[in-house]
Amino acid sequence: MKCWAPQEICHSWEVVERGGRRRWKKSERQECQFKGVLRDGMAGILTNDFKGLMREWVKEEQDKVGFRGEEGEDEWMELKRWMGRKVILGGIETSEMCRMFLIWGGR
């Protein structure tokens, strides 16, 4: 099971320095401490409110960065692709899903 947490904070990843850039590789010694947490939290958030305020918020956020659905893509596939988009939060590379979780998980 994937955790989808940022590699910077997940124990199942190890940093590899290459030419001043940080890269990550799967750890052979440790496992993720967040297994299922982000996935289950997002499932709860999405099933609770996606047709309401969250849908409007997602569309506004997508418009801010010029994100568009692909031809023939349904709303859920578009959302899934958008949630996998990389973003930087507090200097940590993460995904739109993590950002969404931070914003909507506390409401």
C-alpha cells in the first residue's frame, strides 16, 4: 500500500544527494509510518463533500494554474490526475492531494 506522503517525511524513502539536487530511493530498512492515513482521510473528505464546496474550490485551484482535463476524461479521473500534481509546501515537494488534505482535513 502506498502512503502518498511526501518523501521528505516518509520513513520508507532515503535521500540520495546528486550534484546538489535531492533525489529519493526506496528504503530497504524502514517502512512508511503513514500507511493508509492520507488515502483514508481523502476518501472521507471526498465522499463527504465533493459535490459541494470542495468541487468549487478544486475548480478554482485548477484554474489558478491552468490545469485542464483531457479529452474524454471524466471528473474523477481529472481529479485523480490533479491530486497527483507536484507542489512545494513549506519547502517540501508534495502533491496537490497532500495540500488538499491539509486544507480540507481541518474543516
